[in-house]
Amino acid sequence: MKNGKQRTAIVAGGAGFIGSHLCDALLADGFRVLCLDNLRTGRRDNLRHLARDPRFDLVEADVIAPVPAAISRNSVDLVFNLACAASPPQYQSDPEHTMLTSVLGTRNLLALAERKAARFLLASTSEVYGDPEVHPQAESYWGHVNPTGPRACYDEGKRAAETLTFDFERAGRVEVRVARIFNTYGPRMRADDGRVVSNVVTQALAGDDITVYGTGEQTRSFCYVDDLVDGLMRLMACRTSPDGPVNLGNPVELTVRELVTRVLALTGSRSRIVRKPLPVDDPQRRRPDIERARSLLGWSPRIALEDGLRKTIAHFAEEQAAALPALAVGFRAAREGAGLTAKAGAVTP
């Protein structure tokens, strides 16, 4: 509550994977939530459980366009900008829109935050570090990004969004926070988003060949979505400006090959591994230095990879079983192999 009134948060990109979990967390914390999403990569299904909540509204619109009246006529306390496709196949399918979402969309939302005297949080990305030459990556590292490659629409778009955000802060126009998000996984990921966890899990459950790009020795650090959302909430709630970006991710590093081995063990799948060429500018190593998050926010990931993978596997098993009822028996066996059961539409350990 603020001055006896319910506080309102805007979540741009709130129908997406991370955004929908953030909407849940804000509602649980007592906020009214206005979700702004163009539904290019977000899904109504991610928000279906909120349809009857009087404190939640979904406004279908694009952040590139002027903020619609359904959003701007409200009093606003917090603005979370998670609006942008985040996986390479999605953001490379329309690179112009990706760049404009990061730059023009961020500018529109910053201007809204300025008009409403609201605090603003930009969901940036570890991709601003590019294919890093410094390991692990701390916020002080300026990155190693190809500005003209096929990933630049996202990488450079987010770097420009950070620039805009801190320019508004330096001018005293908006109080801002910037989170650099590392690889995140969990329920509500799209099966077709092209990310390594969703690819490996869905292929293993279906018994298809598992695609590994390059040697499989490239590394990633995987953070479960609940931990990531907790970090976003803490960063937004931080009373004093962090004076710069804050990494949010899991510092436990493992190779793609190791991830595949764990998923195969948890699913009991007999899928074969098939190697394909590494995509252009794909980072070879990725691991966050999270000392700033620890010291400023008292935050670090709590959910172990194996526990997070079990929940993620169960989510995709349920989705695939719903789409292909004839295979439900096989997916049920996969769930049981992962130590999970499904009751009343909810997957539980």
C-alpha cells in the first residue's frame, strides 16, 4: 500500500516466460498488475490462471507504439520492462523489431515512468557481454560484442537500452534499476524458443535426437525462474540506486554436454546426440559474477539445477501429453522417472 492505496506495477512483456512469473510474484506481494504484451512470443496460456483476478489486467499492445490509454491513465508505482524476444531464433526472425523494441520501447516506458514518477527496471541481458574475454563476467566488464553480426539486433539493442536508462537517471528524470539476466529456465518456457534447456528437454521427452551445437564444451550457468524473479523483486525494492547494472544468474557453470547428460538421466530417455555447427557469435563461456547482487540485495540462487530440471521436465511432459494424448503413457513414465507426479493440473514433487 502507498498512502492508503494499492500500489500498481506495469509489466511489459508480462505474458512471456519470465514476465508471467513476475506477474504472479507481484500479485502475491499485494500489487495491482497491468500486463502489457504484444503476444509475439508471450502466450495467453501463461496468464490463464489470472483471468479472474480483479487486480490483474492484460493489455495487448506493442511497446514500440505510444503507451495505450488503458495503461497511461492509471497511477503507476513500478515499471518493469521485460519486453523483447530473448532467444536467438525469435529475435533474429525480425531483427528490426527486436532493435526497436529495445530502443524505442525502452524510451516509451521510461517516459511513462517519468510522467508517473514511477521507479523503472530494465531487464537487460548477459548478452551485453557478447563472447566474453573476461571470465566470470562482472558488471565492470564492457563486453566483446560483434556490432554487425546476426545477434547484434539483440545484443546491441540491450546495450542501447541500458544507455537510455542510465541517461534518464543521470538527468534526474527517473529512478532506475538494470538487471543483467543470465540463462534462465523453468516452467512456461516455449518448446519452440530455441534455448538449450527447452531444446534438450523436449527432444529427450519425445525420444528425438538431441541437437548439440559445436563440441558441447561451451558453458552456461542456469538459473531457475523462481530465483531470478526473486532477484528482480529485490532489485526493484532496493531503496538506494545500485549506481549501475546488477548481474542476476546462477554462478554454477557447466557444459552443454553435462546438461544433456543430466536431462537424459532424469527423463530416462534413450535419445541420441547429434552435433551441428555452432551458430555465428555463439558465446563459448558464460558465468556471472554475482557479488554485487549478494552485497546489495542479499540475493543468490537457492534452487539446485537437478530440482529445477525436474520441475521443467514435468512442465514439458504435461504440455506434450496434452498435445499428443496417445503418448501420455510414455510421458507419465518420464515424469515418474524424474520423481514427479501431476495432480489436478499442477505438477508437484
